[in-house]
Amino acid sequence: MAKGFDQKKKEAFAGQMVSALNGMALGLMTSVGHKTGLFDVMAGLPPSTSGQLAQAAELNERYVREWLGAMVAGRIIEYEPAGGTYRLPPEHAASLTRAAGPDNLSVFAQDLALLGTVEERIVKCFRKGGGVPYSAYRGFQELQAQESGQVLDATLLQATIPLVPGLVKRLQAGIDVADVGCGQGHAINLMAKAFPQSKFSGFDFSAEGIAAARREAAAQGLSNARFEVKDVATLATPRRFDLITAFDAIHDQAHPTQVLKAISRALRPHGTFLMVDVAASSNLADNLEHPLAPSLYTFSCLHCMTVSLAQGGEGLGAMWGEQKARQMLAEAGFARVEVKQIPGDVLNSYYIATKG
């Protein structure tokens, strides 16, 4: 044993690793609970047996029972041995069910299973460089739509847009708006429905995402929303838009420097760029107390950074941070950048950038 070896430190770290392993396992089982609807069903039931839960959820009892074992051991679900009944406390349901809206954390647990499917390819990149392409993440569009949708529904019109002084009135009067990296276009469609006098354009390089965006717009009868498959780094529409938005999209771009410059050129002289992105510092030491730092660095390594590098990009990553963001926005031509927060949102910062 090495000189000065601290046995208590060793034991404490071993305990930390056990907690991490249990956390990863519970994360996967939380994803299962979300996908099967078990959390939603349990939230509406009194204490019930595994058989009663399986019947109510229309699931196989044996699988439900084993899942319940993990949930009880993980202190997520309560168990009464005498009656063999299980209960999801309402205080826990407030973070696990679809009814919780943006507070539903179980939806994010699905990312763990998805990232696990590319682990071997990521390991190869550690050895040889390069990246894992976006196409390797099957179902990513759907997951992102679920995660962002519950947040956008709750905050976009009520909290995010009002962060920009006078923007609501301008949208009501009628302006030209674009969303870059729009995914399945839910943000555009929400705004287009709320502000029929304005015109909205969504751009994304995913044909699958754009197709879903067009379907949603058609289903809602939105004539003021259009979508285009486009690499936003090639956006060539000088002084066309009064407002451009980007919702957690810039850090994923292969060439974010080019994208920000293209956005700057596409804005009219008094236009606004509203960029929502991960709330973090560019300095690792400053992120150590961030409640989501381990998850965010992991998601960055296993997705955000690598999909950029797969395209020969900059590999900016999710944790590029406010200092780097301000620097890149200034280099793109934005003279004024204000960073705001929305109470209760620990994940994002809201950048309001203008050229004048």
C-alpha cells in the first residue's frame, strides 16, 4: 500500500462509486417507467399490488414486479410488505409523470439508454479521433422533441419571449422570425399560432425533423410557418429577419462560428438574436457546484461534441459556457449581449444579442 494511503478516503470513494452505479441503474429503470407509463398510472392509483398495477397499465406482471423491486430499493416507490402494495408518493410523482410538465425528469432518463447504444463507437473515437455521426442516434429526434416540447409548452410564450423588451408587441404587429436548428419545429409552430401577423421560418439539417415540423403545422392549419432542410452554417439571407431564435442548438453545430456569423448577417439592423443554451461556465473549476455538471459533460462527450467532430467540426460541446459564448457572439458581430435566467430553470441561460 502506498505511503500516506488514506483508508477512510478509499472507503468513502468506494461508497461514492456504489452510489453512482445504483444511480445509473435507477436511471435506466426510470426510463422504463416513463416509456411504459407506469409512473403516470401509479400517480392515479391508491396503494396497489403488482398484479393490480400491471392490469391497470396493461403490462406483464412479472416485469412490473421486478421493476418495482428496483424502484422500491432506490427509494422512488414506497412498499407496504403486509399487504404487498406499492405507492408512488405525490411528492415523487411531481418529478416523474407527464402531468408534471417541465418538471418531469423521467423523460431525460431516456437519454441514458440511447447514449449506451453508441458507447463502443465513442471508445473507438477516444483511440482514433473523429466522431459518431448524428445518424447513429436512432430515435434522437423523438426524444429531443419530448424533452424540449414539455419545456417550450410551459415557458416559451409565458416566460422566454417576454425576456426581450417589446418583443411581444412586435410579434403581435408582425415581424419576420427564424429558428435555427429547429428540430421538429415545435417552437416555430407555437409562435406561429400565437402571433398570426408574423411570419416564421424553421431551418434544420434533419429531413426527418423538418417533415415532422411540417406535419404539425399542417395539422394546426398554420399558414404563417414554413420549414426548410438546411445546414444553417450556409444560411445566406442578408437582413431578412427581425428575430432569430436558437433553442439549445448552437453548441451542437459542426461549425458554430460560421452559424453565428450567418445569423448575424441574416438579421436586420435592429434585429435580435435570442439564444437559449446550457447555463455553465467555460471554466471547469466554476462548474463543480453545478447540480447537473456530471450529466452535462457526459451528454456532451457522448453526443454534442462527437456529432460535431464527425462532420469535421469544431467539437464545441454542451459545456462551452458563457465566457466562450460571449466571445463567439462578439466575433460574429453582436455588439451587445445580455444574459438572463428564468426562475426554476437551472439548465439554460437566455442570451439576448443585438448588433447595435
